[in-house]
Amino acid sequence: MINLETSNLLEKEIKELVIPADNVAHVQLGNSLEHALLVLIKSGYSAVPVLDTSYKIQGLISNTMIMDSILGIERIEYEKLSEHKVEEVMNTKIPRMKNSDTFFRALELSINHPFVCIEDEAGVFVGILTRRSILALVYRYFRGVLGK
Ligand code: AMP
């Protein structure tokens, strides 16, 4: 049986867990793969969101996607980094959430996604929700339940 406290946690809005857009490293449509790789390496993240010029979410790009796209048969074709754009390589099939969505939905998405992009009603990027912040909340909840 689910008690009231658990139900409150699962129905809680994700708003307060979201890392705001201003603190999220991202790239834009039209950026070269070279620029994206620099952002990824400098930020230390393995994947970041891709936005358009109106700040709407278009997808995400990762180190692996970029490296895979420049793999030749016998060598890594580094020159392609400046010739190709983010939109040729990014993954556009990504889950999105809104600030008003529930923690339960975020928990489900975090099984397969290290982070989920949050958008407003107009599709404008609001921030991201990471698996780390979801796990931290689950941990705090169980610590409370166990009285530790
Ligand atoms: P974490 O759970 O903190 O390890 O974050 C999971 C993933 O979310 C990272 O590997 C990044 O792809 C992404 N991420 C987390 N924080 C940021 C940030 N400030 N800017 C861009 N991407 C981030």
C-alpha cells in the first residue's frame, strides 16, 4: 500500500528540482561539430541540449554521436568537425517535460535518460532535470522513512 507521504512525493511537481537554463551548457543549430565538441569537453558533460535561436529545444548532442560521425574506415576524419553542423548529428527524439509535470513521470524517464529537458508551454527551454537530482530526492525520502 502506498501511504500519503509516498503519494505526495510521486505527485510533487518537478519545478524545484530543475537546473535553470542559465546554468545549463548548450549548443545551437548551425554550430559546427567542432564548437559542440569544445562545449562538451570544456563543460565536462557527455551530452548537452541543442536549442534554436528562439531558445526552443531541438534535440541533444553527445561526444559519442560526434565521434561516431567522424569515424572513417581507416582513420578519424577530424577535418569533418569544422565541415559538419550539429543538426546533422544530434538526436531529435528526446523526451521533454514541463515544470508542472510530476516527480513520478521524471522518475520513469530517468531510467533511460541521464537528463530530461524541461520546456514551457511555448516549447522554450526552461532547464534540465538530471538523474542525480532525482536520485538525491529518492535517497532523502528513504532516509526520512528509515529515520537515519
Ligand atoms: P548528472 O546526473 O549531474 O551527472 O547529469 C547527467 C547529465 O546531465 C550530464 O552527463 C549532462 O549530460 C547533463 N547535465 C547535467 N548538468 C548539466 C549542465 N549544467 N549543463 C549541461 N548539461 C548538464
